[in-house]
Amino acid sequence: MDIFPISLKLQQQPCLIVGGGHIAYRKAVLLHKAGALIHVIAPDIDANLLQLVEESQGQYIQALYPAQIQLNDYRLVIAATDDYAVNTQVFEDCEALKILVNSVDDPPHCRFMVPAIVDRSPLVISVASNGTSPVLSRQIRTQLETSIPHGMGKLAEFSGKWRAAVKAKISNPDERRVFWEDLYASPLKEQVFHDNLTEADSLIEQALAEWKTPKGEVYLVGAGPGDPELLTLKALRLMQQADVVIYDRLVSPAIMELCRRDATKIYVGKARSNHAVPQEGINALLVEYASKGQRVCRLKGGDPFIFGRGGEEIQELFAAGVPFQVVPGITAASGCSAYAGIPLTHRDYAQSVRFLTGHLKEGSPELPWDELVYQNQTLVLYMGLVGLEKICEKLIEHGQRPDMPVALISKGTTLEQKVLVGTLADIASKVEENHIQAPTLTIIGDVVSLREQLQWQD
């Protein structure tokens, strides 16, 4: 994060604009909305800008900068002239005095940026790009304008009116957050939007009277194969409201960024021969935090019920009497194959698909080999990279043809995705020279031959 977003209270605070033209006027409009006292220094001033200065009870100084100016008198300064040298001097003078300064359209000479704004006062949403792309910021603001009801401002104002009463009733901040989240999901929001404030007051009074310390809950959430855009809407919502996030090795950093920022995050990832926390320990953590009244998001790569031990975890929760929800995710077989351009089934090539785990036991994969050598079937192996050579040997030994196409998809659906295609006879020998790394999905079947025609992500 290159910039730190803050919200300044500027009511009745003197702010200086250097420059008197149209650009200066645009900045003055925002300062005026924020209640600032607008001061302008410029040889000439736009009539509309002068009107804002007078309405704000500020001052117009008809002079060239820096005449008659004491920068220490101002909360912030905006340089908005068409003279680069003047703008630069304003910046340097403010920097020397540690005063917030913005030089319009000149990011290197800015200590703060003026963002694109969605105004639902008292709710204000800002979008900034650190000066790299103001047009993009404005486009995003336009998208937000269409998706955020204007009534949100009313809801924020209504909440402010009740904030002290809610805080007095519910002293624990975590419980208070749950109360507000539940309230915003109730009919109260629509009552406020339609100005039915008497009914809204009645609803919040009732909610406070009936409030009880919330029970903990566990959300077993599938995070998908890596691309954050493959998350379900429900997964994202629960990730945002969880107090604790217990996550696996296969959950990508981009997805972790979407979790609630102040949530406690606990890594319990498993790699081959290196389990950060044993499964029994993970089960115990889920029960422990939920028993404390916390909302726990158990975030797992792919889908929690496909080689994710999700069933074991909710068995433990059930035995402990802990409420839980399960949110399916796009499993690696589906996501990675789609991003590699390999359909798992096809009328001409495969009428069935079989998911398997390639984990080794005592140095050898234990799989029902005779059942796997079957016409028009696609095999998908999770976690099979280490045992790949033995898997290929066993399939050939049990009758599969050596030239059966095989694809390895490393870090599928992410920007680091790499796909390696070969056959049962040669794929294992290609792994090292092509730098294929885990996590890797293996697809075996004639459908792999369609990749050359159907690949789109590369």
C-alpha cells in the first residue's frame, strides 16, 4: 500500500489554495462541501471561486505567491496554478514546515492525494490510485455510485444517533460489531431508506432488548484453486465477517487479502512431510475459538469436501455442539482444467471422470489400478507430483497405453500457472527440466489432446 487513506475533519479549518483558475475552483468545491474556510492567493480569481471563498468566510489575497502568506496558519495547502515553478515552491515550503500539501496533477509534489469521491454523507467513500490513474479512479467511483443506494447516508446518520445507546448496552466491541451486522441485514435498513424512522427506532429498541451474547460458529469455506475472482459471493461475505480465519497452504495471498483486515489469522497449512498443525490440532482450534463466541472461517483451498478433510472437521464440530456452515468452492480439478483449456468430459473422448489423490504410502501410491485403466475415462490426480513416475509406471503395467496424453497444471488459475503436456511414457522425465512445482494437478486421458485447440488462458 503506497498511500495511507485518512479522512480529515476540516469544518471551520483554514485551508489555502494557491491559484485562482478553474482547477483551483474544482478543489475549492470539495473543501467547501467539507466546511473548510477557503483562502486563495492569486493575482486574478475566477468569479465562481471568489463566491466560494466568500461563502466559506475565507479570504482572497490578490497577490503572487508567497506574498503575505504564513503557511503555518493553514491545515492544508493545494497548489493549483499553471506555473510548475510556483507549484514546486509551494510544495517545498510546505514540506519544510511539515504541512499537508497537494500539487494538482503532479504526484511527486504531493503529500496527500484528492481521491475520487462517492458522497453519501455522512458516509463518504474515496477511491485513489496514488496519482497514477485518476481516470480509472473516477470510473471505479462511477461503478460504486450505481451500486451503493443513496439511502446509505441516512443509514449512517441513523446509526450515529443510536451508537451511544448500543455501546452502553453491549460493552464488548466484537459483540457490538455482530449486533450492527445483524441489524443491517434485518428489515431496519429498508425502513430507514424509506424514512420510516419511528418504525426503525422501534426495531433497534427491540433488538437491544432481546440481545444475547452470540454463540460462536464455524464457516467451512472453499477458497477455490487460487484466482480470487472464482470465490463465491457467500464465501466472500463470510470471510469479511469472520473474527478468526484459519487457513491452509493452498489459499493464495490474493484471497487472504479479501479477509477482514482485523481478523485473527492462523496458518495451519500442510506440505509434504511438514504439517504446521496436525489435523487433530486444527479440529481443536475450531472448537476452541467457536466456544469463545467467535465466528471462525476455516478457509481451505479448492472445495472443503474434495480431499480437504472438511468432513472430518465438521464431525468434530457436530460432536462438540458447535454450529457450522459449509460453503462449496471450485475444486482444483474443475478450475485448473478449465483454465488450461482441457474439458474433463467430452462426448468423443470421455464420458466419465474420476478424482484421485496421489499421496504416497510407504513410498508407493495405493490405487485401484485395474479400475483406472478404462476406456473413455479421465483421471484427475490431486497431490500426485511426487509419486508421478510410479503412477505412470503402474498404469502402463496394468494395461494403459504408454502414449496416453497427460497434463500437469502447476499453480492453476493464478498468474503463475504453468501447463506441461506429455504422455504416460515421458511426462515424469519432463518435470525437472520444466521446473514444475507443487501445487500441481495431474490430468490423464484423451481429453488432454484438446488443449492445443482449446487453450485460452495462456
